[in-house]
Amino acid sequence: MRRIFRLATSGVMVGSVLGLLIACSSRPSDETISKDIQDRAAADPDTKDSEVKVASKDGKVTLTGTASSQAAQQKLEQIARQEPGIAGVDDQIAVPPPIEVPAGTDLVVTLDQKLGSKISQTGQTFLATVAQPVTVGGRTAIPKGSTVKGTVVTAKEKGKIKGEGQLSLTLDSITVRGKTYQIQTNTLDSTIKGKGKRTAATTGGGAAGGALIGGIAGGGKGAGIGALVGAGAGFIGGTFTGNKQIEIPAETPLTFATSAPLTLPPSK
């Protein structure tokens, strides 16, 4: 009886050892584990923009580098923990703080299309392109070339005999590194008075106090030149047509001031 028990016990021990050996031999190699996690992180839309390195030793995974956001960091750790054959995850990923673009920041943009008191409609949307990068604390918050969408707040054609011509613009959203954010800016306004009034002046709200100021020089082809002024603002080539309508050609630079802060993810 004892002999039978000893044989049974020995069989169990041998089986356990064989099972352990089989389990160890079937575990993926550290190189395979690291590569699989790295590939899955690069393919996931939530984590592909993160710069993370994956290392594995005896099945224990270590994650280092920087994530594009807190959510991306959590997703990276989740991907690692779902990997078959791992013995644990040591998450050392850093998450840089977001960039805060303060209210009052100048946005210099160039128009993608011509706008005017006669040719534009109130409520019409327009597109523009950021002409100068915006930096905060030495980091690029808004790169040059980012797309901006705006609205024609007011477009009113000037009458031949009386009545003012008006054109007012504001910006609504900006697309930075493929993601679109809502923004608030001051309104740039331009007004041309009735017959006999050959000047036009406006004020723009917002922290920068920008204003679109135009003047009419002569008539016919001797159109006038408009200028955008304000705290640190540049100039534009806005013009008035022969019949004294307000027009701003495409590629004209305009400076808007943000009237509310904008939070953006950290740049690479």
C-alpha cells in the first residue's frame, strides 16, 4: 500500500514539474512580448502619438517614455497588461503637462478666400491659415499652417446714396495637429459711411484691442488700403472697391486676439 502511495506521489510530482516546464517553454520570449506590445501601441489611435519604449525581462514588462495624454498613458498600460504570458507591468511613463494658451494671445492668420461687405453673407463661414506660430513657455502651442475657421458676423452692402457698408469677422475654431478646438476671439469690424464719407474706422473687442481701419484713396483703380492695428498687430491689405464697398482679398493677414484661454495637449 505504501509503495502504491509513493508511486502515486511521485507521479504527481513528476506531472507538476513537467507541467511547469511546458508552461515555461510555451511562454512567449521577452523579445516577442516587447515587440507585440510596441506594435499594438503604435497601431492604436489613442496611443500612436505617444513616444514609449517597451522592455521585457523574464516576462516582466517595463514601460518608459512619454504619453501624449493621461488617457493615452492609461491605455498603454492596459495594452501591456493584456499581453499573454507576462509576469507583471512596471509603468514608468511620464505625461507632460498640457499647454495653456492665455486669453489675449494674438493669432495672425491669412484668409483662404476673399471677403467683402457686398460679396459675403452674414453667418457665412470662412477658412484661414495660421501665419505665425504661437509659443507658450518655449513650447510651440499652435504651429504655423494650422487651419482656422471663422464666421462673418456682419456683411452689409453700402447703398449708392445712403447707408453704411459693414463687415465684421471673428474666429470660431482651430485645428492643431489634426484635432479641432473651439476658440473665442475678438471681432474685427470695418464700416464705410454714406455718400461723401471717404474714411472708415472700426474698433475690435478683446484683450488685444485690435481694430480694422480703412481709408479710401481717390477712386476707381486707386482703391484704398486697410490696416489692422492693435497691441502688437500687423497690417492687412484690405481695400475698398470703386463703388466704396469693403473688400479683403485672399491671403490677407489679419490679427485676432483670443478672448478666452485655450488648453492644448503637449507638443512633441
